[in-house]
Amino acid sequence: MPNLKDLRLRITSVKSTRKITAAMKMVAASKLKRAQEQAEAARPYAERMERMLGSLAASIGETQSAPPLLAGTDRDHTHLLVVVTSDRGLCGGFNGQVVRGARARINQLRADGKEVKILCLGRKGRDGLKRYFETIIVDTVEGLTRRHVLFEDADDLGARLAKMFEDGEFDVCTLVYNRFKSAISQEFTVQQLIPFPVMGTEEEEKDQEPKRDDALAAIYEFEPDEETILADLLPRNLGVQMYRAMLESYAGEHGARMAAMDSATRNAGDMIDRLELSYNRKRQAAITTEMIEIVSGAEAL
């Protein structure tokens, strides 16, 4: 059983911890607002670019003049997974959700006889995957979200992926990250980047037709031709999609950290209440024991 001194020290320690978690919650909340605004602002551009490229790709079909980032390598053997996580912890199950999803996808690909490589964006992704897949982690990029997300970093990563694909290091590249939904909710997302996924069949397009904008149903004439436009825009699309994923992950990280620190602060308060109750009971018991000893000694005289 802890004595009074031990309880006092523990109460002081938990109070100090509560101050830290409360401060971290406030910092995360202040960063979340800006990160959320940036993520929501990037979505329409990235989604519209992806849909426009998909429409272009569907219009040219499978031709020999199709750009390599669209046509692919005619193989489906080597898969590169780009796993986006944070560099820091203390954000609940945010990183664990991405790691679990990536691990499940890697195991599924391996079961299908595929070769898998991993590129980690964020230290926590590497730490979570290296126990089982250390030999297939090709690199880890850290510090991308230390303060704020820059498009230049995402564009450099897109160029790196294009160069790796050109050098034949992989056949399919897939992006794995958490999509921001709210301060307490993130959606695990898997997005294929290379080769660019073409729109579905005509039946699927008809099913989705009521959901489309009128502008998407218009007929366009392109100058120069579609192949030239795709050859120029597909590399740019890699940077845009990487930028969106990094912004989504950055916002989700701060939302998860804010929720985790709020829960930790409340738990620390509950623990302090229990410890103070135990301290007061033990202190009252000690006072009562001393009084009994004094009275018993006086009666003995």
C-alpha cells in the first residue's frame, strides 16, 4: 500500500501530465483549423483533375500512343505502396489504422503472388511496418509535415515516383493514407496512382450518370490532341494527388491528436480525483490512529 508521501508525489505527477496534455490539445486544435481548411480546399481541384484525366483516358482507349503512366507496363507483378503517416505519435489510433490497412493489403498481394515494395512517408509508418516488412521498405521520407505541407515536396515525390516507374522499379503504385472526415474520424483510403485508373465500363458510367455535373457531360475538343495533353498532365497529377493525400493526413493527424489529448486530460482528471480520495482517506485514518494512541496513552497514566 502506498503511503501519504507516495500518493502526494503521484498526484503532483498526474497534475503535471494533465497540464501537458491540455496544452497539446490546445495546440492541436489551433493547427487543426488551418489544416482542415487546406485539405478541404485541395479536394475539388484534385478530384476534378482526376475525373478530367479519367475522361480523357477513356476517350483515347487502349492505343499504342498512350502515355506510359496511363498504359502501364502490361504487367501486374511489382507493386509499390506509398504509406502516408505522421512523424510524431500521441494521436490515438491514427497511425495504427494506416499500418493495419497497409499490412492487410501487403499480405493480400503476397498471397496473390505479387512482389511488394514500400515507400513510407512518415516515421510512424516505418516503425509500424518494419517489424514484418523491413526488407521491402525501399525508403522513408520524414519531416514533410513537421510544420506545414508544401506542394513543392509533394511535386518532388510525384517526380520521384515517375522516375522510379520509368526505371522499371515497379508496375503498379498505390497510395495508402487516412482521409480526413472530422476531428474524431478518419477514413482509410487506398488510391491507385500508376498506371492511372481509367473510367469504368459504359454500364458503370450510366449508373453514375445522375450524380455527374452537367459540365462533365459536355463534349470537348482538345488542342493539341488527347495523347499530348495526357503526357503532360499525368506527371503533374502525381504531385497533385500526393499533395491532397498529405493534406488529408496532416489534418487527420491533428484531429486525432486533439481528440486523444482531450481524452487523456479527462482521464488524468479522473485519476487525480481517485488519488485525492485515497489520500484523504489514508490521511484521516492516520489522524484517527494518532488520536486513539494519544487517548489510550493518557488513560494508561
